[in-house]
Amino acid sequence: MVKVAIIGGGIAGLTAGIYLQKAGFETEIYEKNQNAGGLCTGWYKKEVLIDNCIHWITGTKPKSDLNQLWLEIGLIKQADDFETADYLFLSKFKNGQITFWKDWQRTQKEMLTLFPEDSESILQFFSNVLLLTKLQIPAKKPFQFYHLFDFLCLIPTLAIQKKIQSLYGDQTIADFANHFKNSYLRHAFLDHFPSVYPAYMLLSTYASFISGNAAIAPCSSLELSNRVVDKYLSLGGKIHYRKKLKHLTIVDENIASISFEDNYQMTADKYILAYDINQIYQKLLSPAYFSKKINDKLSKLTNTTHTSSFQVAYQLDSKVDFLTNATFPIRELSIATKSISRISVKIKKAKNSEQTIVYVSIFQDQDDYQFWHSLSKEDYKRLKLAYANQIKQLIFADYTHLINELSILDIWTPLTYYRYCNVVDGSFMGAIPKERTNSLVLPNKLSKIKNLWFANQWLMSPGGLPIAGIVGKFAAYEISKEKLR
């Protein structure tokens, strides 16, 4: 039996392992942490589950490629294993609110009524959102294995992508928002993604939601990843925890062995690095193993945005009706290198408890990561706590009697993401291009190393859970096809 070693037990590595086990391979996953799942995770503090990772899942439309993938890896138990919601985003202001309803016609009517000066731009926004509802993410197999009929089936998707690229290819969300005259409307479009993200991500997210192809996760992020782990183990796969990769030994254009920091060494017939591409490129493999084309693409990663966040989880014993999942204004506050005047809050009930968990998330970028990275251990802890206490005061500025009931459960920063998953600048997504580009699609195979494949969210922008699942499946598909040849 052919043995495949998979380095990295995130969703990409687990997905690759599941499909390879099904195809008759022997696989073993080597994960540096004590749990698998990668960034799709959660943890316990004071017996309360901290979970502010996956909120929305794309691929909820039954019979879609992505929905089928989620079923096959055990992420969902049935095609409609999701929770519904009335709205995707909610932006609050002193004089009202703007809601992105699932009923898009309601949203359009409200916007046109409130902001008649922006009627033309509003109508164009909804026209293009409706166009994107027809877009599906292809996830059956890698494009190099497509036949003529497969490409013919892709024509509608490619036509939509081409039109949206022509309209928004040069625009960030900040550029897009600036087309609107009303400041409240501009803020509503800027509230829910980093402003440097491509504009099409905002439109496509709302399009997925109103079309029924995006919904609330059926359980916590930790439970989602555990479902995939259970699926992998049920198929006979093995996972080795606390195995941090140290060195690849290459002989005659093949990986001969892999060693880990605990001096453990292993061999296999084939290898998948389900691992951050920047770590591979900068620390594990010499650029000599990459073609000029790939080296050029990898060098462009320096011209991308790596987004992360500063997050706080609070525990509140009282029931509150004035807080909801929304973004709302606060007095200006500095966090790391940024000043903010609006803050995003999510409310969840603690499992098996009457307590409320209040999550606050603030976008961070490369500069913020460097800020956190430069601090001493003592200053890092001190500033985290100081920011969390300032945020608590601002959230409950009009309800001071509740401040003492709001306790800090945990605080995490871009540095947390880096330490846990080795991701560059603590980014929880793949590379986001700063300039117009067809995409930062990278190959998952090197011609100069015959028995090595890659599988991680950085291979295709914008990254995230769907891309992790797709690239894991594609790596397994290629190895399976090679076996048949």
C-alpha cells in the first residue's frame, strides 16, 4: 500500500487524508498542535467555549460542488445541515440602522428610501449582487483534469467572473464605498470586511447569502473540525500530534525523509505539505526548487494584504436586549497602530448555560502584527488587557451598571494566529491582492520534487475554509490519478 505523509492537520490536510483513505492509500497526519483543525478551532476558558472563528459557511446549497465536498468530509451531516438567519450584516448608527436582509428586495427598498441621493449606485449594487447569485465555486477536480464538456459547463461561471472583474477588478471595498454619497451608507459597506479587501468579496458574500448558498454554521468551529477529524479516523487514518516540522531531506528530486523538532524522523512514499506557503518558501525549500514563474508569483505575496484581528471574549451573566450581532459607533479608540470609531460585536449563548458571551473583533494588518511582535512579553500582556478594558467601557457606556458584570474570558491578537498556525503576519485568510490581478493561484505540485504536493488556503486567493477544503481534495485527486498512471 502506498503511504502518504500529510504535514499539517488543518482542514486542507484532513480533507486530503479523507479522500486518499477512500482511494486506498495509507495516510498519516503530523500536526504541530494538540488538536487538529487548524484555524477552524475553539478553546475553553473557565469551562466556557471560546468560538469566534467560523460564522458563515459557503456551500450550503444542496447539490453544489462545495456542499457535496462538505458532506464527503463529514463537515456537515446532511445537505441542509445549517441554521438560517434573517440578515447577514447590521450596521447601527445614532439615528438608525442599515440591514443587509436575506430578503434583498427589502434591503434595496430601505436603502432607496433612506438614501435617494444614491439611488443609481444602490440599484447597480443589487443588479451585480443578483448576477453573482448564479456563480458557483467549481470543486469537483483540478482544472488540468477537465475535459471539453467540463469547460463548456463552466462557461456561465467564467462569463460572470469576467463581467465582475471588469467592473470591480481594480477596486477595494474602500474604493467601492466611496462611490456612495451618504456617509452612513459608506460606513455600512465598510463595516464588515477590511477596507483593503477586493470589492467583489463584499458583493459575492451577500450574493451567496441571499441565494441560499451561505448560512450560519450548524455548530461551533471546534465541533466542525472535530467532525472532519472523526471522519478521517473512521476511515483508518492516523494523526500524530505535537509534531512540529523541522527539516526536509531531498535526494534525487524526491523527499527522502522528514524530521521534526522533537528529533522524530519519518519516511513515506509521497508527501503533502498542508502548511503555510510562506513558511515553505522562506524556511523549508530553497527557491531553486521553484520555477521562475512560481518564484515570481511567490514574490508577489509581498504585495498582498495579510489581514488578522484583535479579539476579546467577554462573559456576561445578565440577559441584554440592547446588544445584537452588529457594528456600531464608539468614541474613537486606538488599538495597536489603528484608530477606530466603529466596533463589531457578536453575541452567543454559552452552551448549557444562561450566560451570554460577547465577542468583539477589530481588523488588524501587517503593521499591527509588527506592533504586537515588537513588544516584550510583559508589555504584550499589559496592552492586551488595557485595550480589552477600554473596549468594555465603550460598549457599555450607556449601561454602566452592567460593566462590573462583564468579565474578560480571553484576548487574542495577530501574534496568537501566527504562533498557533505559523501563518504569515497572523493572517487568518489567504493572500489578498493589493492590485488588479487574475488571482494568486499557485500550483500544488513542483516539477523539481516528484513526490511532494502542497495543500493550503494560500494556493488560491482569497483563501478561507472553502479554499482549504478544495485544495485538500485536489491534492488527493492528483495523487490518486498518478497512481492510476
